[in-house]
Amino acid sequence: MRQQENTKQLFRLIEENPTLRILPLVDTECVPSDDYNSWVAQWGTARIEEIWEDNNYERIFQKSYDFDDLVLKVMDEHDLNEEEAEKIVNNFTWEKVIVVKIHP
């Protein structure tokens, strides 16, 4: 039943936002080793999120989760106050996407 609710939510977001990229976020427990070529998982929740991909950090940041940490990094790296760092982080090239969590 939960899986059906999650997929309905995903389809609704896709219908309402057809131009947004869909970004699956795979839980680390889904792929615990490289012994196999495939794995089985479930659709989790879906939501609209802003992300920022940075090659220097080799990861994808989610604005709703990572904004404060990025502000602290910018403050430390450039010796700025919080307000100045927030302006810089807000000006990163954030991309609006549909995030879908994938669970084991």
C-alpha cells in the first residue's frame, strides 16, 4: 500500500512539473557490495528539491538539508560573516528537481 502511495505522489509531481529532471536518491543499504550486477529496492517518497552539483566536493547537495553546512564551509574557506556566506550560497547554480528516495 505504501509503495502505491509513493508512486502516485511521484506521478503527480511529474505531471505538475514535466520539465524537471527526476533524481533518484539510492539508500546505501540498497547496494551494500559490488558482488552483483543488480539489486532490488522500493520507491520511497518523492518531493521537489533544489540541488547543487559540485565537482570539487564530488557530491550533490540538497538545499533543504545542506544549506547551513554550505554556509559554514564558505564562511571558513573565505573568512566571511554569515550574511555574506548566505548570499554566496544562495547564488550557487541550484537546480530544481524531483527527488525520489529509493529504499531497500
